[in-house]
Amino acid sequence: MKAKILVTGGCGYIGSHTIADLLDKGFDVVSVDNFSRGKKYIPEHIYQITGKRITNINADLTNISEVRDIFKKEKNISGIIHFAAYKMVGESVSNPLSYYHNNLISLINLLECRQEFNCPYFIFSSSSSVYGNIDTLPVREDTSVFKQESPYGRTKYFGEVIISDTIKAHPFDCFILRYFNPVGAHPSALLGEPLEEKPSNAIPAITRTAIGKQKEFVINGIDYATRDGSCIRDYIHIMDIAEAHTLALEYLIQQNKLAQSSIFETINLGTGKGVSVLEIIAAFESATGIKLNHRTGPRRPGDAIAIYSDNKKAAQILHWSPKRSLEEMMRSAWEWEKAMSSNE
């Protein structure tokens, strides 16, 4: 068994897929999730995929006493992968204080306990939303991050600053991973993006419409300065994202064994290609053979116009590159939708 890793938000979308990959690679995993956003079926589904049971601790990460109790109970935690955060752009615009409180206090508490309990490795779940509307594409890690379009994006940017300042005072090994747009599901169709009644993300809204739970898919704005008028994003398969976390953790552990100086890197995780909302619809229709009912609606507050990644740094440092195609993303998301609907 490899090192013990604490995964916060382990019953959420990215956390659950990363746990499955960590277990497959031999790591011991402890999950923390209070199910305010995570799903209670996740530990059982992870067991069905991996044959391994995980412990999930129901704790409020904004409560320092509860965070400290986790580290007291779970001895010898070597690494933390911090996913737990509120992440809906629109919700952050309407309720910013909730986002600042949850996303920043939880991070501060984890960093305090990391130092107190001498946990050497930390991986922070950040977002391409730190870049906001930028002038030059593709986005590099050294692109300016002073134009976030939403409170959610600012919580991720502020979180990065907090980590940077903490490392300067008390060095430790850390990767900040800025995701672009994770989509799709585990090939088993046992894990996927949570299916909400009113999804705010594009792919769950598409699959919900295709299966008949939603009347139509609404494209939020068709008058942007892009090639077809719809917003452009860098969509990446969730399993490619999950595997990047495992590679990042293995890199930190290996470099520590080589007695290198402390590591602090920020890395983009994306495909390097921009895909418009209209192109996503076409990819879904091609992958599934289903004609999607859709219409154009107004722009959505907080949305960036176009953003996609330069992923050369991820390839250079982690030897990581996305393996799965856009159609694979759409097909896996559709299989997940069908599997969950059959269990209702």
C-alpha cells in the first residue's frame, strides 16, 4: 500500500473519480465530505469499481476543530487533495459571501492542520475561472489572473494567493491544478457528474434534455465574438483530470525521495483546444445518434466568452496529456445519464 491521502470533497464529481484512480494505483484514501454537495452513493460505487472500501468522514471543513479531529484520528496522512468547494458560477454571483466563507475558510483550516500534523504534500483544486476574459489564447500558466468574472473565480484566485503566501513562510510541496471544463463519466457508468433537477453546467443539461427530463437545452448567448456566436470552452474528460492528480501526487513523492528542494507549481489541465457550445451539441448528436432539442437564450452573468488551455507545462512536468476524445466525453456522459435514470 502506498501513502495515505486525504481527499476533501471525495463524494463530489472530480473527487470521486480521483479516488477511484488513486485506489487503482495503490494509494490508501480517506475521504471527507459532509454531503452538502456530494452524493451518499459514492463510497459504494467506488467499491463496486475498485473492490476497495474507503472511509468517508462527515465533517465541516470550515470548523477548525472538526478538521483537527480528522488528522488526530487518521494517523500518518501524507498528502491532501483539496476538492471541497462550492463551484457554481451563477450561484456565486447571487450569494458571494457563502462562497467566500466556504471556499476560503476550509482551505485555511486545512493548511493550518497540514502544518500542525506535518503533512508534506498538498494539491489544490483550482479553475480556469481565475483567468476570466483574457485577450490572448491559448491560456498559459503565466497569463494574468486579475480579471475573474465571478466570486467563484475569485475564491479560487484568493485560494492560490493564500497557498503561495503560506509556502513562503512554511515551505511544503504543492501543485495548484487549474482545470478547464471536466465532463463525462467513469467508463463503468457508476460515477459521473451529479444529475441535478436544474443543472447549471452544459453537459448534464444536454443529457437531461436528451433523455426527456428537460424540455429543451438553452444556449446562454449566441451573440459573442466567437466563430459561431456561442461561448468557447476547453472540455476535458473527467478521467483525464483524475489521472493528472495521481501523476501530480506521484511526482511530489518521487521528488521528495530524491531530496529535492520544495516544489510549488501551477499547472493548467486542458486539451489545448477550444470547443463552442454549438460544437458540443453536434458532438453529442454524433456520439449518441440523438437529435437534441435546443434554443438560444440570453447571456448568463459571470460567463467568460472564450477560454482554452495551453497544456505544455502539464506534459513537461507530469508527462500528462489528455487521452480521451470529445465524442468519448459525450458518450460516457450519456451512458451515465441512462444508468442513473434506470435506477430512479
